[in-house]
Amino acid sequence: MSDLIDVPRGLNGVVAAETAISDVDGDAGFYHYRGHSAVDLARTRRFEDVWHLLVVGAMPDDPGAFAERIATAQSDDRLAPLLSAVRAQSDQPLAVLRAVWTLAASLRRCPSLYDLDEAGRLDEAIAFAAMAPLALAPSAERMPAGRGVVSDYLERVTGATPHEAHVRALSAYLVAAMDHGFNASTFTARVIASTGADMASCLTGALGALSGPLHGGAPARALDSLDAAGDDPAAWIAGELSAGRRLMGFGHAVYRTADPRSELLREVARGLGGDRVVQALAFQAEAERQLAVRHPERPLRANVEFYAAVVLEQCGIPREMFTPTFALARTIGWTAHVLEQARDPKIIRPAARYVGPGSTR
């Protein structure tokens, strides 16, 4: 096929579609959701407000009404027994969420996106996203207390009424992590949506992509690095770099300057305080110093995973829940992208360049 176009490995830098949901400027170190600075939103707006912004397209005129819509979706009588049944078979949060989405689609007899109008698709988006905090948190019995998605989720994860500072900190993280361009899981969701499939299929596909260690598994590994480095980060970092190993939580495929999400979460971590935060600040300074010496051609700075790990730990979230908590945030972005892609009747169907043995015909 002579008309094929050569593209970089991993489609790096290739524009695959148009979107009005979010934009990332890696050179300037800035990203936004529908024209609103994502960092400012994380500092000032509730999780539910930004959820509305992404899936509906604007800030809610009546935040209470949208919060009630989420609560109503979470109160579906079929969810509690479904959660209990799935949890009896698995204690792995991502596996539970994947099963809950799949089984809920069957119970609800979910139609394909292709067969729904815009209002019907939005109903599906909200219903399935509302299941995520219930399925991901480890308590099958503790249903929402009605204080908001973030507070309820934190209570279900920790088993205790959360401190307001922790609710604000977790909300900032979740808002900052909701969407970030055409990452692997988001693009997966859009590919499936382009076929006209149902909402659950789009989300479970995205979740499968997120579960890979190269995508959603870095925050816990950043804490492992802090534990291993102890009180002497300089020696440990030098050893890792000399051995050719990557420092988890440093460098980013898009940002050529400071990751604005990392800057935000460093600010949040400082507000929470504690010995771990002091350790993380010292580790970051030393890691960036050594990386600058070894890679003067490209600054490698702390990315979102590094301080996300610190903030999540300070909020009382165990390490095994770091990736599930990231999935909770990213689910909102996935649904927004599924809704956007569903408006385009063109299926995503790239070509491949064959490099195997020649034909025997």
C-alpha cells in the first residue's frame, strides 16, 4: 500500500482526533479543561462541579441538582447486591470495578451508544461513572453517607469519618487527574466508542489500559523509592541512576518543563505537612539535581505520580488503592471522551505496515 504514512512509534505527536474537552501544553507546563485552568479548578471547585464541566460542557448552574443526580444513580437498588456478589469473588478493586460495570450493563440491558440520543448517552455516562467510587472502595456494606463523592469515598476506603483537610486534598488530586489528553486509556475508550458500543464496554476497555504498569501504576512505586532511599537520598539515587534504572515519579512524555499537576500536589502536600512530606521535598531536590547533571539536554522533573503518592498516603489511602483512586478520577474523563466520540459517525480504523514474510501467492 503505497499511500501509507510513516508515523512515530507509539503515535507520539500524531493528532488522531479533535477534542473540546482538554488540552495539554507541554512546552508551557499548562493544561486546561474546556478553557478553565485545571490547576485552578483543583484548587477551588468541587469534584462534582468539574465532573459536570467535563461531561455536560459547562459549570453547573445548580450544583446541588447534579450532586443529587449522582446520588440517585448510586442509590439504584440493584447496586448493593451486585457489589456484594462481586466482592465475594474478588478483593482486587480494579477487577471488582470491571466486573461491576460488565454485570451492571447486563442488568440494565444497556443499549449501544449508536442507538441512544444525546440525553440517553449522558444518562449512561453518569450512571456508570457513579458506580466507580462504590465499586473501588473496599467496603461493600458502607454505602454513601451523602457528604459528597470525595468524602464518601475516603470514608469507605479508610473506615473513618475523614478530616476536612484530607477531603480537600483528595479532591484536588482527583480533579487534577480527571483528564490529560489522549493518554492510552482515554484513546482506548474513544476507539471502542467509535464502534458504537455501549458505555460499559468503552469504560472496561479503558480500565484495562489503565491497569498496565506503564500507565496507572506509578504512584505506589514512587513511595517505594522514598522508603528505599531513607535518610540518604543522594546515595540511593546515584546508585539507581548508575545502574541505568528509572526514577519512578520523574520525567514525563509531554511536559518539557515542570508538570503543573506535580506543582499543585506539592503545594497540597506542604499544606498537609508531616515527616513524609519533608522527606519527599528533599528527595525531589536531590533527584532533579542529579538528573540535570546526567541529562543536561532535557530537564527531568517530578511528575504527577511523585506527589500524588505523598498526598494519597497523607490522606490515609493505602498503597494498593493508589491506582484504583486514579481510576476513579480518570473515569470522569473517559465518559466525557466517550460522549464526544459518540457524536462522530466515523469509526477509528488506522492502517498497519506489514513487515512479515512475503506472500506465497
